[in-house]
Amino acid sequence: MLLRVRSAVSHLVAGLGPGPGTQPPAEPRHGGGGGSGAGGEEGSRVTAFCRPAFLQLTSEELRRADDHTGRAVQSPRDGRRRLPWSTGYAEVINAGKSQHNEDQACCEVVFVERRPSPRGHQPCRDGSGEPDRGRRGFYFHYWALFDGHAGSGAAVMASKRLHLHICEQLRDLVDILQDPSPPPICLQHNAELSQAEDSQEVPSDALPRFHLEKAVSHESLVIGAIENAFKHMDEQIEQERASQHISGGCCALAAVYLMGKFYVANAGDSRAIIIRNGEIIPMSREFTPETERQRLQFLAFLRPELLGKEFTHLEFPRRIQPKELGKKMLYRDQSMNGWAYKKIEEDDLKFPLIYGEGKKARVMATIGVTRGLGDHDLKVFSSNIHIKPFLSCFPEVHHGGPGAGGALQGCPEGTRLAAAQRQAGLW
């Protein structure tokens, strides 16, 4: 499918150009505020079905984009808003798996403003406009794909909010990331407290402690901010799923270019690669029932009540028949990479937590991905067993830049970021 999309739009797709300079982008997205600041659009439903805003589809183009027969390829048109770095994008509706295209995409330039002091707290703003150059902060470029399933609600909301959550998490790091010295282990509430503590004499018996402190890099702070942003995005979907009519869930793949480095966060089975001088560098891996078997089994082992007395955390090469009770059969549990034999007991007749192979592998015979956003109401068919406890919203974050094995030195000429999903591609 990806090759078909690439062929159809190859004349429109351009590689990523040189990294952003010191001048602010033309239309940045502003981040600010705290708490529920990443909400925005109060009182309005933000999960109504739509296509990515940057496509700027007319009503006729939107009708064609929703046509399962023609399956027209949609991409940004010449003369309309250009995406940052001449980013190329293309999508096509699925071949009938769902009524509408449940996937979403987002491409933004976001300004991260240093968090004001409690006395000068300002509410969150989300809009476009010329930034105040006197503020202390920095920009990041953001691209994301959301592979929706069982409805488009989670994908739509994540496409409108995830970058704001990332911005919110970065606000405490504005000064730290722009300071070449190592990050402080503990943040002070205000400058006066910091000066007061600096003036205190350090006890002699405390001095050896400081040699045991772990070295924390600036990159790890950004990774932590992105991970927390995914968690807060998932919590917001859970809190607002009733009022905003949020349906289903989505895999999420996001790329952030910040201060000369790329960060690629993946929660799901989407893939991202960097093409540099003809070399293909993987920047993500799939999270499926097979790749996360041991994590899922270990959770089920610790909390057997999540299995609802219907499933077993053990894995067998095939379903066990009642007539095989007492016999020895191959199995493996959460601590094993290989296989061993065990005597079949009554509990082993339950349905396996993970069943199937390859693309047919499922968790509790229901879902084929193990990380993503949403799915808070997903249950095993004809039961009251929730699957969400086994699904992680935390992404795996890879980064490229100086000190990352040379995977990506800033953003040199000839470098291209490519991301692929079932119905959408971003280059």
C-alpha cells in the first residue's frame, strides 16, 4: 500500500530541507499555561470526523476522499499552505475495512514559552500569530500520524492536542535545555530559595553522596517530556471520552525536531525511518502481542484478576484439548524466551492471553496492537473484561543527532524522514 501511495504522489513529495534557522517560523503554534491548558476549544466537540486541516480539502475533495470505490489519493495542493520543510504527505481511504478513514495526521511549528512564576501566571493560549520575540523560549517542529481503530475519535483528539501536551511538558525545561551545563538534579521553587540553600554550608558527611549522582543528559529530559505528554494525552481522552464522544483508540507516531535533534516517539505498530545519503535508519519498532509477549504475561501473572477467569497467561503452541489433561506439552511463561514441557492442568484449558501468530496475533482475541492512546472502553467480546490494563500509552522514543551514533547529525541536506501507516504516509 505504501508503495502505491508513493508512486501516485512522487511528483509532490519532497525531502526534508535544511533545519530551521534562527528566524521564527511564519505561523507557529503557541504553547502556554498549565494544568488543563492543553485542552482548548472549551465546550466544543473536537472529535467530529474530519481530515487533516493542512490538506484544506474542499467539500467536493472531502467527498472524493471518503469514496471507497475511487479511493482518491489526497495530498497538499500547490498554492495552498506549505508544510514546514516542504514536508510531503499523502493518504488514501481504506478498502472497506471501516466506513470512514479513521486515521489522522498533524504537522505544526510550536513555540515553547518559559513557564511564568506563580505570581505572574498566564492562561494557556492556542492559536497562530506573530510571537513576542522578547519571551524566553524555543521552537520545535512536529509531525505525527495517528492510526485509528474502532472509531476516529481518539485519533482526531490526539491530532489536535498531543503537540500541546508536549509543549506543556517542555515549559519547565526552557532554561535547562538552553544551558550547556548538566541539568540540575532538583528544581527550586524560586530564585530566593535557591540563593538561600546555596549559602548554606554542606555537611561533611554529605559530600560523598554527590559522587554517586547519575549523569542525566538534556536528550533524556526531552524524551521524558514526550513520554509524559503521551500519558497526559491518554488521561485526557479517558476524562473527556463521554462529553466529547471519543470513540475507539489509535496508534501514535510522532517526530519532534528540537534544538538540532530528531526525537521519534512510537506507541503502536506504525514505523518511521530516516533516509540519509541512501542509508535507511530505523527509528521505531512495532509493538504487537508478539513483541511485547513477556510484558503482557508478567502483568497477567502479577494481577490474575485482570484475566477474568477466562484466560491464562501461559503460551502454548496451540489450543489444548480437554483430552490432553495430564499429558506434557510445550509452553512458555513471562520469564522464558525458549520453550519447555509442563504437565497440563485444568487452568491450562483457558484461552491464552496471547493467541495467533504474526499479523493475526491478538491480545485476548481482540486487538493486535499493545501500545496506543484511547481504547478505555474496549472489552473482550461478550464479556465484562477490560483490555485497557494491558495496553500501554507510553511510547518508545528514539533520537538522532550528535552523540547518537551518527544516525542523524542535525538535519543535513539529503536527509528525509519517512513514516508509514496502513492508509497514510508522511515524508
